[in-house]
Amino acid sequence: MKILLALDDNPRAVHRALSLAREWGATLNALFVMDNTWDAFTGHDWLSGCNARIGFLEYMQSLEQQEAAATATLYQQLAADVPGELLIVSGDVAEEIRKEAQNGYDLLIMSNPFTRGLEIMRDTVTKVTKKPSCDVLLVIGEAAS
């Protein structure tokens, strides 16, 4: 069995995926997508006269890289005993998850709601689960304190 975990900031999804992979003896690949759609989100003329847009995009790219590194470190520590790999790609988050899920996975695990990059403001779950290429398990995020 082959499982894909779409990584965001929900630790419950990670723990659920690891638990199932261990229980089923499955291969677990975790996908972290660095959101590169910030330029489309800000538009092309936003404060372009003072280079604030470029500075903002560079700032967001830096945050995405920092989050990818932190997520990779934490995931690799938790998943050391589970076969599989950590995949880090850049692109449209929902599109990249759908694309990877088409690579022969039996199950996709993701958070509901999914909170990765600009997906906080988009309905990623609907985009990804519309005509999915494999079964999907949605894990509810932790309740706010």
C-alpha cells in the first residue's frame, strides 16, 4: 500500500498518517508544497513604484523556505521508522497535491481545512477531492485553544 500525506500545520494529520502507515506496513510519502502563487495574489501593479511588491514576494518566499525546512526536520524525526520519502515541490498547492496523488497512491491524507500557503483563503479540500485519483482521508485540525 502507498499513502500520500499532504503536509500543512496540522499535527493530527501527520500522526494519523504515520499511525496508518505503521499499522498497514505501508509506504508513506509526505508532500510539502511551497506556495508560489503569491505573485498572482498580489497582482502585478501593487505598489510597483516603490519596489514594495518585490520585497513582499521575497519575504514570502523566505517564509516558505523556512517553513519547508522546519517541516522537513520535524517530519523526518517522526517518520524515521516508516518507509517513504519527503517530497518538497513549489507551485500551486492544490494542483501539486492532485498531480502527486496521481502517481499510484492508494490513499491521500490531508487536513480539513487545509492550511498551507494561500490555501488558508481557498477551498483546497474541494479542489483536491473533486474526482480524486485515490481514496481520501480528511483529518480535522486541532481545535483552537
